[in-house]
Amino acid sequence: MASLIATVVAPVREAWVTPGSEARIIRAITYVLLAFGLAAVFSASTVESLNTYGNAWTIFLKQLLFAALGVALMLVADRLPLRVLRRIAMPALLGSIFLLLVVLAIGVTINGQKEWIKVGPFTIQPSEFAKLAYLLFAADRVAALSRRTRDPLRLGMPIILPAIPVMVLVFLEKDMGNVFVTAGFMLVLLFVIGYPSKRLLGVGLTGLGIVALVIRFGSKYRAARIMNWLNPWADPLGYGWQWIHGNYALALGGILGQGPGASKEKWGALPEAHTDFILAVIGEEYGFIGTCITVGLILTLIVLLVRVAIRMEDDPFRRLVVSGVAAWLFMQSLFNVGAVLGLLPIVGVTLPLVSYGGSSLLPLLIGLGIVVRTLREPQEVAA
């Protein structure tokens, strides 16, 4: 038995520790999560799809289209030289800011958030694409500036300054989830360039102070969401409904789950079952084990990206891009899983690579394609 286990484990371990295999592992984990996400979206969306479109397939078919397009864009990004990506970084950021302004002017409001642009049968959420554009711009500017200075305070300016208009516009759209995610990987980028710890703490505390003021003096809806997080049972038929039924779904799943497609909570009781709370449906159908495998694959991908970033110390652009994508995955997973488990407030963030939504899926797949490109183009210089 020991020899059999060794025979199976040895190639996996060798692949993990061999730098040349990292790109293949990134692709493999991404494809596995996409495939499982498609199955989960189909199961979680059948009732919603039937009520909205008159059949059980439409939402799943849209997600299948998003996944196919995302993989194609991932492969395209993998083929683009890094110098080309750096040239389009500024136009991409300016274009994203323009689209965020368009949203404020003519955007579609869904669930109280004005953050979508209607394009035929689809809706586009520019705030998701703005994260990728911001990341590329910040990495490019830091890499260029690093030719003239190694001062972390100066290198931090191209990270902090462009994040401000992006977060302000996203905040005005009432999309607190993407504000938190963008702020989170801004702090990670500052940490990566060696930003002084006291100043980094100051930036973080300033951000938290602004959030506290917004909650205190802003809309009553945000304050109610925070209070609901602290005590969801105080309003079980209102603000507490989503978390309570998500908790029911996880409890019903037990260790092994009810089986694929057997979720009861998706039958109208659990809001956003195929988007923000898809992990609850996974927990109900695949149990604690299935939930752990899903989250474990995402964490494995994050750890791998961190390892890659550490090795890219001599190339600021590549290191910041890989670190940013890792932080993106981590922050989005943190807020999604934390909300489902009741450890964090519900801020409307999807589970990366698994939840329904083309706007959240496509830029992340492009980002992962760029990460693979950094591994395939090791000769790229920081200039």
C-alpha cells in the first residue's frame, strides 16, 4: 500500500516543486474549478431560470458561453507579449474609468446597486474589469518608476493614486464588495513593494475609518446590513433571511451532502443561490467534503501564485501582476466564503471561477492568462 501511495504522490509532488510545471498546474486547477462551477451553477439556477426564462437551461447556457469565452481570452492573454500588455495598461484604465462614469449616467439598477450596463440580453459590470485594468496600470507604472528609484514611498504613489478614482466611482454605484476587494489588493501591492509598515497600517486604518463614517452617516440600508450580520435572527424574514437559509443549506448537507441536484434551499428559499451564495448550495449537495475541496482548490491556486510571485523578485511588473491576481482571488474568496459562513457581512461578492457571472469571470480568467504568460516569458525585463 505504501509503495502504491508513493507511486501516485511522487509525480504530483515533483510537478508541484518543478518551476516549469507551474503554468500547467494553474491551467489545470482553473479548468477543474470552471467545470465544477458549471455543474454547480446549473443545479443552483434551474429554479431561477425556469421562473425567469421559462426553462431550466438559460442561465447555465449563459455561464457556459462566459466560460468558453473566458478560456479563449485566457489563451489570448497567454500569447500576448508582456510589452504589449504594458502598452495597453493606461488605455485600459482610462477606458474602465469612462465606463464607470457611463454606469452612473445610464446604468441599470439591480438590487439597489447601479453598476451594470445593458447590452442586448447581457449586462456588463465595468467595476469587475476595472480591477484588472487598475492592476496592470499600477504594475506597469511601478516597474517603470523602479528604474529611477527604490524608494517605497515613491513607488507606492502609482498604486494608491489610481485606486482612488476607481474605488470612489465603484462606491457611488453602491458596490461595496468590489470596493473592499480593490482596497484589499491595493494594500497587498503596497506590501509587496516594501511600503513602510507604519504607513501601510495608516492607509488601512484610514480606509476602515472612511467605511465606518459611511456606515454611520450613509444610507440606512448599509447600517442595517451590518447589524444583520451581527444578529441575523433579529430580522429573520428580512435582512437575516439570506444568511439563515444559507446556514440551513450547509447544515442539510452534512459531511457527504444530499447529492448532485438535490438541494432544497435553491427552490426559492435561498436568494442569489447561483451567484453570491453558490457555496451554500455546494455544501448542501456535496457536503462538508465537497465544500472543503472547492475552497481547497482555490487556496492551492492562491498559494501557487504566491510562490511564483516570491520567485519573481527581480522583475517588478511580473511580481506585482502575479501578486495582484493572487490577492484578487484571496480577497474575493475571503468575502464570499466569510459571508456564507456568517463571519463577514454580505457584500455581494461572487466565489471566483465558480459562481455565475460573466463580468466577474472574464477579467479573472484574463488575469490568470497573464500570469501564465509571465511564466512563459521569463526573459521579460522590468523596464
